Amino acid sequence: MPNVSRHSSLTPAYCGRLSTSPIPALRLPDESMEPEQTYRFIHDELMLDGSSRLNLATFVTTWMDPEAGQLMSETFDKNMIDKDEYPVTAAIEQRCVCMVADLFHAEDLRDDDPSSAIGVSTVGSSEAVMLAGLALKWRWRQKLEAAGQDWKGRTPNLVMGSNVQVVWEKFSRYFDVEARYLPMEHGRYVITPEQVLDAVDENTIGVVAILGTTFTGELEPVGDICAALDSLASEKGLDIPVHVDAASGGFVVPFVHPDLVWDFRLPRVVSINVSGHKYGLTYPGIGFVVWRNAEHLPEELVFRVNYLGGDMPTFTLNFSRPGNQVVGQYYNFLRLGRDGYATVMHCLSDTAKWLARELAGMSVFEVISDGSAIPVVAFTLVKGTKYTVFDVSALLRSYGWQVPAYTMPDDATDVAVLRIVVREGFSANLARALRDDIVEVLGKLDTTGVGGFSDEAHFAH
């Protein structure tokens, strides 16, 4: 009989090389693979990841409109740095910067002049923080030079709470700035004006105040800190600028707490960073840093290149990056507008506050932050409980939920908490399901009578 080859459609999907021969993980394979096979291989391995929608550890957006996803997929190949080649994408970026600066009440904004907004888009708030910190350091040097003083023999310092995100520690170490951390204490997880005044001196380049801390989601008293520094300036002539790290709260507070004055309405605030990929509701990674006006961004930090075609100013730590994140953010700005963002943020806050009330009604939990500042709930176990927050976190993972457990910053490391970040896509039904699963987990822990399921903290950015 003739040797008849089987039709490919009859070949079982998982009986080929993918299922019978190991594929090297740490070196290039010797043989090539078909696109469909490669996709299936990687897709199947990624199934072992946790579900991003059930990841309540991360602040980062895990859901967007399908139309936004389509726009972003169409612009992966556009290099954000090539502004002369992609002028429309560059214009969209500047429009986004203007919208953020306007939201935060920056000075001298003109509708007929997009360049009047002083700021840049970044790869999340981490890059934004680095740029803001550099501007503070350069401004400090310029002030000393203008006063005829030598800055080279001095060590600049930055005053901030021990509750800051790790990127501030990176900035201080990478750029030779002394980090002056203000400690927390049991029951207080934000900095105070009194602490700030005790820490600043003539070598302080700035004070960092957080609008929505990573640990608890609380808002630091930006207005009170600025008022204390205003008094210090009038009494002793020590003029210290303030940077607001609004990575988590910058797209929440203007809509949920519109009367709270924390931004450029306070003259002492010189710069603000915010993460578009958090409550800006855009997939990672996109962020922004904006300055009060051009005076606070030293010209020496802005580089100009012409080898891409045209004289292009650039102030970034990276160079090439895709334009799709900016396009996704622009989609959200147009799609939602102020009314839409207000609706989303109020909805998320309502869900977070409902969940906090449910947790407070369980005898084993003490709620630290109830979601009223930003949609973040932090809670701990009451003293005398026979198991730990790490046990609760570990057992919730068996239900698919990723709820981080971690210790608080210095000097409150004896306090261990759980944290739930309520994001778009975390519906009221999912909140009820989480509540029910927490009740089941607590029942199991009560029944076993022992802890020790996990001693490892699962902290997330």
C-alpha cells in the first residue's frame, strides 16, 4: 500500500515535539518552532501564574476596555522617543502631560500653548521619582551657587517617611543624596509636620509627602507640612520645597476629595508624580511627573538631540520605549473625562469601604485604613490571635486570592498587616466572594488550632 502521510489537522495537538522533547530554558534552542507551537508553549506555561484580576496586592491596572487594548496593540511598534517620526504620538503625549498638569492646578497653563505644561510621561512613577529628585538636587545646587556658596563640600539630604516606596531609597543611593527617614509608630503610619521640622536643614533639597501610601493607602498631611515649612521660611529663612508622591492617589483624590488642597494650589509644592498605570486605569507602564512651572525644572537636565530628525528636547532616564502606554492613557482621558473618573473612583471607594466594614465586623480583625482615603483597605489581627496574617494570606492563595501580608516600616515593624487594593474590575460580587472566602479561611484556622502556614511576607509594589 502507498505510504500516505496524515493530514496535519488530524495530528493531536500535544503529541509533537512540545510534549515529548524538553525545550531549553536558559539557552537558545537548536531548532526553530512554528508560530502556533511557540504561542501554545508559552501560553500554557503562563497558566501557572496567578490570575491578575484576583491579585489584590498590586496597585497596577489589570483591566481596560477592549477598544483600549486594541489601540495599544496597534501602537506597540511606535518608539516614543522618535517624536519627529511620530508627531501625532508625540502630540498625544504632550496633551496627556497638559491634562495631568491641569488636574493638579499647575501654573501658567494656556490652552493655545501645549508646551506651557512643564512635565514628561515616564515608565511609571519610579522613573518619575528619579527625575523629580534630580530636579530638586539641581535646584538646591543652583540656589547655593547664586548665594556664592560652595555646594561641593556638602551632602544634600532628602526628608521623607520610612513608609516611602523603595524607589526613593534607590534615588538616594544612585544619586548620592542622604535619605533622612522619619519613623512610624504603632497607630501612626504617616509623617507629621513636627517630624519634618526636626529633620530639615540648609542641605535639605526637599521634603517628600505621600498622597496614598503603599503600606496603608493613607494620605499624608501635605497642607500641614507645607504650612509648617512656610513658618520655618518666614522665621529662619530656610526655604524647603515639597514634592508630592501621588503615585497611588493622584487620580483618586481630585475626584473623591475635590476640596482637599494638596497640589500646586499650595505654593510650596514644586513637583508631583503620578502613576497612570495605577488609578489612571491604564495597563503598565505609564506615569507622569509635572512641575509647578519652568523655574523648577533646571534647563541643564534637559538634553537636546537632532539625530532622530529635528531638535528634540528630552528629560528621561531611558530612551526607547513603546508609545502604546501613552495612547492607552489618552484613551482613558477622552473616554472617561472628569465625570467618568469621578464615577469610577467613587464606585471603587464604596466597594473598599463596604469590605472594610465587613472585616471590622469579624472579631479577629482590626482595620487600619478603611478605603475612605483611596480604595485601599489595610487590616491586622487583634492581639492574642493564635495564627498570623501570613497564615491568612497563605490560605487565601488556595482560593485564588493574592492578598499580601507584610510588616510595617520603621519603627513599627512589630505590626504585621494584610492589604487589599480595590481596582477597576474588582466588582461588588467579587468583594462578597472574597469576604466569604475570608470567613472560610478563618474557620479553617480556628479549627486547626495552630498557625505557621506561612512566615513569608508577600509584599507588592
